[in-house]
Amino acid sequence: MGLFDKKICCRCGKKAGFLHTKLADGSYLCSNCAADLLIHTKLADVNYYPSFQLENLDREELGLYSEWYAQNLEYLREFTCTKSVGNFIHFDTDKGMMVFADKLYMSRRKKFEGITPPVFFLSDLCMYYTLLMESESYTTLLNQDVVESKVGLLIGMKNPVYDLVCVPVGTVKTKEGLFKSKTEISPEVDIALGEMVSIMQACFEYVHENPDAYVAGLDMKLHRQLLYRAKDLDLITAEELAEYLRDLDD
């Protein structure tokens, strides 16, 4: 009997279907609504880390998330890109907004087309660290071991849904020879990473100069929480976590 019970999506009211998501209170969410509510980009290299999973929400919490999602769409409609750093960080400096999105499809009016990335405010920024992301190892014909690693930024935000973002910048190549090791960073990657770090520092200065948007005690507490969460997600190592926490205490 239970196998043939109709499961109704609590968001759209249609049949939840076979690939549904069961919420914490036993309600159901169809796959179309689940896909619609999860922020996404086309060909995304940017990694967003939500602070929750949909199946951990109940129906009321899902409603609050839906409201956040609708507000985010309004922010996207208002967003006008005035500055970009590479393909991944885009700013509306007039409104104090920023968006992280790969392969950004924008019209001549600099509006988003076909993607719904989350919009952050400069005052959302809590932390940023340079980060070695995915690595690939291989051996050359000259028997030289090479490791190629994506380098990027790990960014922590005061955002109720997406609090950690990994933004790729480029690739760092390390060559292990018979007598020495050599790390090569292309000038383009070095410049882009430096510019991104400068932009993040400028965002911090903006926040500090606007006390209404910054609470020092809360920021430090959240900074620590985000570092522990990054460790739980294997974005940073235990050694890096300890080092970053020491720097916070100094």
C-alpha cells in the first residue's frame, strides 16, 4: 500500500516522483523543485558549499530558504557588473555587491543570462585564504615527476545559505628533478591571484570603514567557525587550520 501512496511535492503541489527529496519532517520535494532551489552555474568551476542539505530542512525552513532564493533572484536582476577580476569575481561597485561565477554569460547590458549564482555583499566577507585545490601527478618522458595543482581563493561569507566559496585562479606546476624541486607559477596566474587578493583586501577595508556592516566580535567567532567547517569539508588540512587559528590569536 505504502509503495503506491502518492507523494506530493510541498513546493509545487505536483507528484514528487521517483527522484524526490524527503525533508526532515517527512514532506517531499520533487527533483525539479530541488534543482530549481539549488544555486548553480553553467560549466561551474566555482565551488559553492551550502551550510545545510535540503533533506535536513523541514517544510517551514524550506519556505524561508525559498524566500531567500527569491530575494537572490531580485539581487541578480539589480546587479550591473562594473568590474571583473578574471572570469570568476564580478562586482557591482555602486551597490556593494559581488558574484563568483565561472563562464559568466552576460549581455551587453552586463546582466546575467541563464545562471543563478548567489549574490554576496561586500559586508558579507569574513575571510579569504589562498588555496591549493585539485592536484594531478604524472611523470614526463625524461623521468621527471610533475604535480599540477589548481590554485585559488577560499572565501568565507556571512551568508545564511552559502558560507564558503572556492574560486579557482589557475594552475601551479611543481617539477621534481633528480637534484632539485622547482615550482612554476605562470605570470598570468600570479597577476590574477595578486589582483584577487588585493580586491579582497579592499573589500575588508570597505567593511571596516562602514561600522554598520561590521561587528568585530561576531566576525572573529564566525571566522573560526568557517575555518573548522573548511577543515571538515577537507578544503584545508589540520596543519593549515592550526596555522590559521594561531594567526587569529596573534
